[in-house]
Amino acid sequence: MNMQDLLKAVIPIVVVCLGWLLGQVSSFQTRLTQIETKMPALITADGMVHDSPLSAEKRHVLKTELQKEINDLQVRVKLLEERAKNK
């Protein structure tokens, strides 16, 4: 096999690889642009993270439940202390 035949076989493979590489770069650029456009919605200029409405709502529900439990435990402790004083 001579050099000319080898080049005829390798050139199409190299062209396909370059086409694939350019497609990947284009895809990466598109994804990066999408991420950059969404960044201001997630992070402020000061570097603070914004909450999404879903996570803020879940945190509010959890906080409310914890406050109820803490209040219930405080009442129980108070009742136990009063019971201990009466004995």
C-alpha cells in the first residue's frame, strides 16, 4: 500500500472527526450561553444565591413544622417542671 492510498483512506476519517469536533464545540457554546443567561436568576451580583420558589416554599413549610414541634416540647417541659414542683 503506498502513501497515496493511505491518504485517501485517512482523509475522510479526519474530515469526519473535525466535523464532529466542531459540532461538539457548537453544542458546548450553546449550553454555556444558556447557563450564562440563567445565572443572574440564581446568583446576585454580590455572589449571594437566590432561592427558587420551590425550595423557599419547602423551607417555609419545614420551618413552620419545626416551630410547632419546638412549641409542643416547650409546653411539655413546662408541664413536667410543674409536676416535679408539686411532688
